[in-house]
Amino acid sequence: MSGIVAQPSGITNPPIDDLLALSDSKYALVINAAKRARQINSYYSQLSEGLLEYAGPMVP
């Protein structure tokens, strides 16, 4: 092997354990994820309507 390790992406990055360290509970983590999903969906629906009220997805 060449020593290169594939970095996980998507749902596995960042790890859930790291996110739980930033949140009070698993429930709070799920609530925050749902809020962010709604923001992203709202952003994309505004793009098709020509309105921009919210900031777009904040992906590095």
C-alpha cells in the first residue's frame, strides 16, 4: 500500500462523537440538523423563485 488513507466524506464527516461534544444531547443535535436542513431547502426554493432572504449553504 502507498500509505494514503481515504478521508470519509458526507454523513460520516465530521464524526457524530465530535458533534455530540459540541451539543448538549443527541436530541439537540437532531434539532439543529433539522433547522439547518430547512434553511438549505428554503435557500434552494428561493433560488427558483428569484428571491434571496437567507444565506446559502455554508459548505467549506
